[in-house]
Amino acid sequence: MSGIDLAERPEWHQHAACRPGSDINTEAELQEHVAAFYAGNLGRHQVKGLPCDECSVRAECAADGWGEIYGVWGGATARDRRRARREARRNERTA
């Protein structure tokens, strides 16, 4: 896995709005919760249903997930991050 080592989670994880809550009681419910953030090519309309918009650590999440190729990080899909990285490279070349 690239990016964050799950054995050494950063401090911001405990404040993340997407962190599983007390409403998750089984392994199957936990897997379903996590799968929502890693479902194939999520479109922008699907991300709207995730808790990212109200999250107090959205910026930290987005920064840690910048290089990730899967999942939703800081409200950005893998496709969003690919586009942003391409744009950043273009801007570096023209600067």
C-alpha cells in the first residue's frame, strides 16, 4: 500500500468524519463502510454522499492522499487527484 501505513495512523485520523462510528457493529458493516470510499471510479455525484464536506481534517486527508491511486481522500476521487497532478506537472513545465 502506498501513502499512509495503517499501522502508524496519523493524529488526524481520530478526528476524521469518515471514521467508523458506534453504529458499526460487525465486520461486514465495517467492510461496507470502507468500501464506500474505494468503490471503483466514483463520480463527483457519488462523493457528495460521503462526509468529506463537513470534515474538520479534510485538508490533512487530501494532503496525505495526494499520491494515492485509489479511494476518496479529502473529498477528491482518484480521478480528481490524477487530473490535479497532471495540471501541477503542466504548470511546473511552463513556470
